[in-house]
Amino acid sequence: METWMPLISEVGFPAVITLYLLHRIEAKLEKLNDSITALPRKMSEVKYDAKKSG
């Protein structure tokens, strides 16, 4: 908590809250990016499986 107080007084409360929230959602954004990147491959696998069984 001691490290947050000087930061709050220097840049302001809204800026500190924004930085904190951005830090928290970073891992979720990376996971979302990985899912979007893998989506075309997954869709082609599903399409291939549908042709194979049908």
C-alpha cells in the first residue's frame, strides 16, 4: 500500500485505477487473442470431420 500512495498523488486516482484494471485483464486478453488465432484451425477441423462423417 505504501507504493500506491505516491503514485496516486502524482498521477491521480483515475489513472491508477485504469492501470490496475488494465494489468488485471491482460491475461484474459491474451487468452482471448489465442482463442481468436486458433479459431480458423478449429473451424477447418470441424468442417473436415463433417465431410468425413457425412
